[in-house]
Amino acid sequence: MNVGWSSISASATSCLELHPYFQQREQLAYDNAHGIITEAWSPLGRANQMLRDPDLKRIAAKHGISVVQAILRWHLQYGDVAIPKSLNPERQRQNLDLTAFELDDQDMADIAAMDNPEGHTFGQNPIGTKKRDSSMQRPIMTSRSFLRTPSEAAGPGDEQVIEDLVDTLEANRSRCVGMAANMIGVGKRIIVFVDEDLGGRITVMLNPVITASDGAFDTQEGCLSLTGERRTLRYRRIEVNYEDRRFRARHATFTGWTAQIIQHEVDHCNGIII
């Protein structure tokens, strides 16, 4: 039966995860060179995290638009097709209202700097990301924009992130004594550190909150994600509420060097760069 396909010009479409934190430049270039339409799966990434990004908020304020509109306009200028999902009529209207403004070269450069090879949303992409079934050392995140974004609460489903964070700290143990998940490109409130009180064992904390502190002192600290050192205020004794690897609630007191490490990593969770 002739169904008319001979009169239709069909185009191939490549559907893959693509957003400011995971820009897939090589794949987009390949698609463009071969006449393939690139459709962005998850065009807003982890929306709750990306919508709080300070650089994206600054760009949106500069143009008098929402952060979502700034991201969607970036997709338009970047050259892929973004189809966001919303049941809210007003948001649907905003998502389509992208022609009255344009991101300038500096905006595009600032967003380009957010790209991270490990910026994909773990466990959510149906295609295009290799399934991660074992722990591994991960690259160190150096994007200040990403590091300044407060992390989301950790929970069941983040076990692989925990394993990777422990492995990455172990691999960098000669030059680092603690890490937070955003240092490997994951915006979750997970920290790991070398606990001298336990013979140098790596301890894991989920969703740590410092509830008390005393013995303030000034110091300088460096960070594996950044160059140089920065001045900061620390406390010799702290109390922390957190969850262990089985997500059981815990409360503990830490002093000295271990307390200082924990404070640095909790700053990471809060988007504070030290």
C-alpha cells in the first residue's frame, strides 16, 4: 500500500541529555555535520539545582526574564531543540516567549564555562549515558558556578555517588583529606573525610548540619577544586546532625582537625567556596 512516504522529507533525530551542565559539544557538532536534529532530553537538567545557579540567575535578571527562559534561549542559540514539560499555562507561555530577547556573547561564554563531562543526571537518562554498576574514581569539578550552587538533600538512590566519592577521595588521599559530592559534579549533600579519630578511616555523612560550635579561630584553607588558599573562620569543636550510609539519623561531636575538615565540606554543601 502506498502511504505517501515518497512525498515526505524525513530527518533523523538524536535524543540525548543536553543542558548547560552537560553540553555534549562533540555530539552536537557530529549531528550538525550529518543533518541530524539534536533534541535535548532533560533540557533543564536537575531543574531544582539549575534554577538556583547564581550565574544563570544573574543572566536572567540582566534580561528581565526567568531562569528557565534563559536556559531555553541558550538551547535555541546553541543549536539543539529543547522541549520542556509543564502543565502550568503561564509557564507554557513563558517557555514559548523566547524571541523578544537574545543572550549576548558574554552570556553564552559564561554558560559554556558551566559544562562538565560528568554533569549528567545520574540514573535518569534513558539513553546516551553508560550504566554505572561499579564504583570508580571521578574527575574533580572546578566550575565555580557549579560549586556555588547549594546542594540538594541526599537519599536512597544515591548509593553509587557515595561509592564514587569514597573512591575519589581514596585516590587523592595524598593531597586531600575530605570531599563533598559537588567536587565530583553531583549536587547532593554528601561528604566524606579522613577521620583521624578512627585511625584514618574514611567516614561518610549524608545531609550533615552543624548544630553547635565553639572555639572560633581564623585560618587559611585550600581546596582540590580550586587553586590557592582563602581565609575563613573555623571552630575547634562542633556538633553535627547527619545520616549514615544506611540513612539512619546520627548526632556526634568532633574536635580539632577532623572538625575543621567537616566544616569545609559542609561549606561545599551550602555552596560556599573556600
